[in-house]
Amino acid sequence: MKNQEYIAILGRQPELGLVELESVLGAEQVEVFGRQAALIAEAVHADRLGGAMKVAEVLYRGPLTSLRNLPIDVAELPMRSEGKTPFAISAYGFKDTPKMLMAAGLELKKSLRARGNGSVRLVMASKGLAVSAAELHHNRVIEDGFELLVVASRSEMVIARTLGVQDIDWYSRRDYDRPVRSAKVGMLPPKLAQILVNSVQAQTVYDPFCGTGVIPQEALLLGRTASGSDLSDEMVTATRINLEWLGHQVSQKLPKWQADLADARQVVLPRGCAVVSEGYLGPNLIHAPTPAELTSIRRELQPLYMEALKSWAAQLPSGAEVSICVPAWHIGKVWHYLGLIDELPRLGYTLKSFRGVSAPLLYARADQVVGRQLLLLRKN
Ligand SMILES: C[S@@+](CC[C@H](N)C(=O)[O-])C[C@H]1O[C@@H](n2cnc3c(N)ncnc32)[C@H](O)[C@@H]1O
């Protein structure tokens, strides 16, 4: 394994962040560190990753100590020559109280002051032990100062300096400010779309269930050519309007895109593409379906996916990638799946495996009835 010089703080579902990092960097460049972080061999900007909130440069890796005795070399930390330097300290994987972290922050402030050049201002998390992206932006911590991350695994500790943080305002604009949104087809969070796009290598991404176009949107922002199609005329128009809008939101010229009317089971895929999609999730459910309802939903959806996957397999070359979200249902405390995994060999696909994660990959909130299972596949 290479020397892992950077650390990524993973999002709400760390396993999805790990899958993304392994896809982008290669499994041997990623080392799980504690429950919410991964050491990585290359710096990737957090904005290009849906599953990492912060990416930082490792300054120290060694045995775990208490927050009171952090082995920090203050001479390494950047201070402004004029004006106040804002700095923040965030801890991950520690059981200590915010008060303990505050004490560590104040200790550090004292040492920085003793360095003599300029004054410093300590920014602490308003809640918990980690300063949020919003708090960092608001206090210009990364621009004018620095944030230190203290990350614990079972027996080790990493101290790192944040290089980049996800731009949450921009995520929110491309989620909520798009001209066409649709509660009916469901809203795919841009971060999840980014994870799906990052899970494939191809330069061209095709979304055969494009809906309002979140996947093509995120693919274009990641520099991929993107096209999509949908069975509904209204949705094709929605994608077109949203992607036109996207073009006006960014200073760079977007790669080429296209949206057409087509049935996912009969669509002609562009040469060399990877299929990245969130398929039809069935009815919007507020309450868990009864066994009879679940049987009837499955009966409707299974053939749709089987036919679509079969038709794509007939067109894709060996090694081509398909990353698709399909529905899963939360009933009682158990997740029920569509049952496609057993069919994959017959359909001509292999489920990809990841070093730091075991299947099934699920994107869901605890209170949701319909979640999304991620099928990350390779054509045999
Ligand atoms: C869950 S939504 C996708 C939402 C999308 N990710 C977005 O960003 O808005 C599923 C989409 O599949 C479309 N759909 C359903 N059956 C289809 C089929 N057989 N072929 C193509 N599209 C289909 C629906 O019209 C709907 O827009």
C-alpha cells in the first residue's frame, strides 16, 4: 500500500463514500480509518466527491492520545502576516465532550499566539465535535486560516489540515433551485448522483430513466458527456430545461448533452457509454406495503428491470459498467429487495465488490419506506 498522505471525512453513509473513493482512486489507494474516514493516497477536491465532506492533508499519524495532549507542531500551521487568522478544530471518532475539544483548541490558540506573528480566532462547532462546512465558510476558515481535523480509529490517531470542504450552497442550489423539480418522480440528491457517476470510468454517461436530469447534471459537472432518455415527454422536457439552466450557472462550458424520449427497455445506448441511472421506484409509499402489495409492486418492477438490463447487456461490450439505483422497501425493521442480484449472472453481469464494504449497498433514511439499493455492475 502506498503512503496515504490525505484523509477524507465521509458522509452520512460512509460505505457509499468508500465505494466512491475506491472507484475513483483504486482500492489499493484507500484505507479505511475509523468509522467515518478513509486515508487516501491522492488529494481529490471534496466538491468532486458526493460521499466525502472534507479532504485534508495528513500532518501526523500515530498512537491515539487524549485530546488534551495533541502532538501538533504549531510551526507547521499557516498564519496570516496581517489581521486575525481564524482557525477551527474538529474531532471525529472521539467520545470526548465539546468542552474537552474546546480546551484543546484554547491550548492551541495559546501556542499559536506564542509564535508571535498576528492574532488568532478560534472557531468551534456549534453542535458536537465537528465544525460544519457552513461554519467554516461563514468564518472564512479555509480561505484565511486553517482547520485541524483530529480523527481517531481504534488505536491510532491522525491529525490533518483541511484542504477542501463540500460547497453546500452549490449542492443546495443544484438540488432546490433547478427550474423543474418533481415530487412525483422523486428527487435524487445530487451527492448520490455524484457517487453513482464516480462509480464508473467511462467518459460518456447514459441515463435511460433520466426524470428531471440530476444524473446528467452531475455527470456534466464532473466533465463527462451525458445523455439520457425517459418514457415521459414531460420528463424529457424537464431534463432539457434543467440542463439549459445548469449551463447558465457555471462559468466553464459544459460537455455535450442530449435528452430524448425512449423506453429504457428498447433504448439504443451510445458507443462506449456507462449506464448510470435511478430507475423507476414504483409508487410513493408513506406506509410500509402489505405482503400482497409488495408482491404486486415486485411483479410490476422486476420484469421492467430484467428486460432493461438484458437489452443493455446485448449492446454493451465486456467490462462496461452499469450503476443503477433500484427500489428497496423498509418493512418492520427489515429491508426487502427487488431480488435482482440472483438474476445477474443470467443477465450477463457481475456485481462489483469493494474492499472496504460488503453488499448490499443501500441509500436510505431511517424513516423512509422506499429506499434505493445501489447495483454497481460490470458486464461479463
Ligand atoms: C425515479 S425517476 C428518476 C428520477 C431522476 N433520477 C431525476 O433526477 O429526476 C424514474 C423515471 O423513470 C421513468 N420511467 C418509468 N418507466 C420507464 C421506462 N420503461 N423507460 C424509461 N423511463 C421510464 C419515469 O418517467 C421517471 O421519470
